[in-house]
Amino acid sequence: MRPGRAPLLIVFLLLLTACREDGTGIKVTSLKLNGVKGVDAGQLQAALATADSSSLPWGTKHYFSRQDFEADLQRIVAFYNDRGYPDAKVASYDVQLSKDQSSVDITINIDEGQPIRIVELNFEGFDAVPPRRFEELKQRLPLKQGSPVDRALAETSREMALDELRDRGYPYASVRMTERPGATNYERIVTVHATPGTLARFGPIAIEGNSSVSDDVIRRQLLYRPGSRFRLSQIQESQRRLFDLETFQFVNIHQSTPEGEQPAVVPTTVTVTEGDHRKVNFGVGYGSEEKARGTFQWRHVNFFGGARTAGIDTRYSSLSRGVRLDVRQPYVFSPRFALTATGQSWWTTEPTYELTTEGGKLTLERQLARRGPLSRRSASTTLSLSYTHEWQDYAISREALEDLSFRDELIALGLDATTGAGQGTLSSLALDMRRSTADNLLDAKRGYVASIHLEQAGKLLQGTWNYWETVLEGRYYLNVANRGVVAVRARAGTVDGWGDQNLNVPFFKRYFLGGATSLRGWGRFEVSPLSGFGLPIGGATMLESSLELRVPVWGNLSGVLFADAGNVWTDPWAFNLSDLRYDVGPGLRYNTPIGPLRFDVGYQLNPIPGLLVNGELQPRRFRVHFSLGQAF
């Protein structure tokens, strides 16, 4: 449609919309943007008020508005101008009204024109930054030589450069950007100018707003001291650490320097607001594996002062029940170390065994320091060392006990051949490391999580069992144009006994896969080596991976397509990538304040021959799972 005739159709659409008494208006069936090459099409569409409606019956519907559409034509031009395309324009647009006059299809043809590119990117005044850090900074900046002059990226680059100087001891630094023409009208030479200002150190620390928590407790959580070089990252990290104490509702650390002055000593003020020190939580729920469940939690976040925490956690479900007590000391040696003591009496029942655990664990945790200023993406790295001393009393399932083909192995495992029971003391030392940049622990949309678990039981630690376990896990979340999330997980583990593998690795440490958070084509603990009669009996090596595509559908409802792969093998370190079980399926998620409700249906692509479920050959190749929270 020629632009000159388009306003007449828009006026007609407006009059037609006004005549509708039900107020629903004319639905936008589709919105197409042709010619978009130099910018992100998803970001451009997200900036527009006009949007296409969902094709699903329950999906969100969008309706035509003349004012919004005319404003969108201007928004498109402004969007391109901000990203270095001064000649961009809407070449034409076509608004096709349906025959029944209830919907429209809109096509907008865009002529991007030639962008203004950065032919030379210079830096001045960054002598205060060490050469290696300066090179790393230039690599991190989103503004690059050869890219269009994007205003948003330019401002982000300026702030990152400013943060780097502030983290090098220059709290009064300033950074500005200038540009001048290149050889042609579509070339620019951009210079980033830095003025470091006065090199400063931290000065006196004032604390305000605390009542029951002493000044000393707050001071010891700070990662900076009077006299040390000023670092912005230490202020930000100290503020986060105070929040993590769970004692304060509000925390703010700010410089207390007079306006317009640049003293070499920077005083800071820590302002806090204390919350309720005692917290009680009740919860009830239902899942396809746990069935009905109930939880009760009590926490005291300033237990006997010192900002230490104490808690009681009780749970009851068909899978587990019991009580755990814990006390956490947030300051050990330095603010980066914390010590947690946990005691429990816990009962667990799985498809293949029942386990009663009584004992405790002592964990020393260290938050690893960040290098340089805090990045735009929140990141945390935790290293912990744990000592566990627990009494374990367990018995295999009745089905496994009655499986005569498993009798010899039952005896080899050190279990009573009549009752299938075993018991002993687990004494182990474990090292765990975890790094996360995920934006949300319950429903991540970007970032990654990587972890490693190393555990040694027995040997010098005594105890009944002697083994070495290694578990690695990685998760990655990619946000795709704000329209969906691609989530990937991989996890591998092996447990190896010192000497006799069977006698030195307890049955409850064997690996089983399958279930709501594992291979979803199978039920809980259904994927593992089988006995001669077809019962899963676990193994010493496991590998599993999952891929999910999560897409919003309507409001708080989203859809998921997933694929899982993995298996368990009998011997330690016996990974076999040619012997994997696969499943695929759809799922639904409904966001709630406590996390997404999840419904998944997994279908086995290659069933396990001879697998017994509830004493019979498995009757179907699909499993249904319902629970709270993402699968990973």
C-alpha cells in the first residue's frame, strides 16, 4: 500500500473499532517486519506497542490502535537512530483487513540505510589501570571498532570503564565519550576520555539503624577497612554479604564525602534496617513422586547475637520425613568464611531401598573473592569443606530381596541375605565448589551454574565404608530474544570403592536415574542395570543430560519441549556414550510466587528390555510428572 492511501484505511479501522460495543476491537493477527538485518528483530518488536496475537485459543490477543500504530512508525525510526542508523525509515506498510472485518495482518517494510560505523576506537587517561586489566576491559566493552555507533552500548561501555577506575582507587573518576567524523559521513572516530581524579583510601566507617545487632558484627562483614585502597567492588560485595545474613531488611553503603570535594580519605556510612529475627514458614504441596507433603521451618536469624542463625526444618512425605537442626556462624577467621553445624534424624524411602540416617555434618564455607568490579551479570563462587559422621540403617526393597538372581550380589554387598538389611557408620570428607551466574535459582532465564563434588569416605576417617566419589554438573540458560529460554544440563558421577567395590560402597550410594528431575520418560529410579529378573539394582557410574526449550504461551503459562539422555553402568568410570537411554516430551509451566508449577509427559525412545515396574514388565513407554520448580 502506498503511504499516501494508508491513513484512509487507518481512519476506517478506527471508526470500525469505535462501533464495536463489546470493546474487543480488531485483532492483530500478524505483524511482520521486513528488511530488518542490522538490529535485533526481537528487541525491535519488543519496543513496539503493536503486537501480533497468539495463535493458540487461550493465548494473549492484541488489538489494533491507530495512535499506537502511528507512534510505532516513529519508534522504529528512533530505534534505528539510537543504534547508529541515521537514514533508517519506514519505506511502506500494508494493513490487510480480513473479510469479516475482525482482524488485520500488518506488514512494515523497513529501509535501514547505511549505518555510521566506528572506524577507530581510542582510549585516553587510563594509565591508572594496569596494562593487563586494561586489555581485559577493552575486550569486555560492548562497543567495538567496526560496529555501528550504538548509544545504548556506548553508555554501557562508559559505565563499565568508570566502574573499573572506581575499583582501582579512584572514587571521583569521570569518563566521557567524544566522536568526530572519519573519512566519510558514515565513519566516526570515537574516543573514550577518562579523568581518574584523586587516588583515595577508605576512611572512617559510620553505622546507622542497627539496634540488637552490634556495630562490631556489621563491621566484621565488611571487606574493606580504614586505610585500605578504595574499591567499588568491595563496597558492593560488603553490601551483599550484609543482606545474606538475613538479619536486615535494608542495607546501603554510601560515600560520605562533601559535594564537589575530592578528599584522599573517603568516609563511608553503612545504613541498615533490622527485620524480624524469628521466622516461621509452613508449606503443603503435592507431586507425582512425593504425593502429599508438608513442611515446617523455624529460623532465628540473630541466635544468641552475632548475626548467627539457627533453624529447625521438618518434612513429611511418602519419600522422606524427619527433622534437621542447623546453626550457622557467619564469621570464622574472616568475613569470607562461615561455619555450619547440622544434625538430623531422617528417613528416606526409594523404590529400591529404605534408609534411616542419624548424625551430623560440619561445613566450612568460603565465598571466593571477585576480581575487579562487579560484572553486569551477578556471579557467585562458593567453596566448602564438609565432614560427615552419620549412622546409616538401610534395607533393600522386598522385590529385590525376593529376586533370587540377586541373592549372590546381595551377600557380596554385605547385606543380610534373609532381611536385606545393612547398617554402619558413614565417615567422610567432601569438597564442593559451585559457581553461578544464573539470574534466578528457581526459574533461571540466563547464566550458568557449574559444580563439582569430591568425597572420600573411610580410610583415615574410619567408618564402615571406604570409597571415593566424583560428581560434576553444569547448567546453561540462554534467553532467546525475550521470547523463550534454551536450558541445557549435563551431570556425570562415579563412585569407586577402595579394595572390594561391593563391600566398600553402601547400597544407598549406588546411582539410579529416572523421575521428575532426571530421565522423564521413566519413573523414579527405573534407569540402572537390572537384576536377572528385571529389577533396577543401581550402578557405580552415571551420566545424564537434558535440553529444554521454554516458551511463554499466555500470561503466567508457558510451554516446554524437552529431550533427556543418560544411563547408569555397573562398574566405576565405565562411561559408554553408545549405550544411552533417550526420552522426549512436552510440558507446561505455570509461574507462582514460590516457583513454577510443572507438568511433564516423557516418552521413551528406546525402552529398557526386561524392566519390571511394580513386579510386572513395564506397561507403557511414557511417564507423567507433576511437581513444583523447573526440572533443572
